[in-house]
Amino acid sequence: MSSWQAPNPHFAQAVEGAVLSMPAARHLGFEFGRVAAGEVEIVQPFRVELTQHNGYFQGGVLGSLADFAAGSAAGTLLQPGWVNMTIDYTVKILAPAKGKRIVARGRVLKPGALITSAAADVYSVEDEGEILCATALVTMRNVKLG
């Protein structure tokens, strides 16, 4: 459960709108799950075009999903009229990702006026449960629009 206070009362709509307006996000075809102050869950349904030759999700897809989830979590704590952009991220793949979907759960580690540190864990989901398959640390630059 989040302990952060969002300065924008419409943070969920702002984050989902900003992310889903991006061509890369639309191409991946993911969906938002839970959105709370400082925390976001993004679901990526299985699509064969996102896999390697053996049916596992490709590593770049895991990295993109982690980046979007952590960045979205950071975005929930922005003032109205601000967006964020990734400065840096590191992804560690811990297990193969294969299943009906993968789920990334992003969370803010330390918010700031210009720089926010966030993290995300990515799970592959099958009928028998979830398996942690990747973890990421993400640094976001907050930018005022206009």
C-alpha cells in the first residue's frame, strides 16, 4: 500500500492518458491495472510478435514494460502540467517470461522536484501463479509542459 500523497487529484487519468497517447505503448498493447499514488500495475497480454523463437517474451519487452511501470508510478506524484522522461534504467532478468501475460508493478522509491527514482518488478503469469522474471531501477526526469 502506498504512503505517498499525489499532488494532482486526477493523477490516474493523467498518467494513463499520457502513457497511452505514446505510439510505443499503443504498439505493445498493454493495459493499466492498479493505479495508486506512487504505484502502478501494467499488464502485457501475450502476443506472439513480442516473443523470441521459443515462445518466451523477448527481453526488450520486459525492459520496456518495467520502464513504463516505474515511470508511470513516478508520474502519479507529479504536479498537474508535468510529465516525466526516462534518464536511465537497469533491468535484471531473473527467469524466463512465458505465460498468458506479464505484469509489471512499478513503485516510487524517492520522489523529487526534478528527478524521481522508481523501481519495477515484472512477473510472468500462468494458471498456477506468478513468477518474478525481472526487476528494474529507473531514474525519471520531471519536466514542466509549456
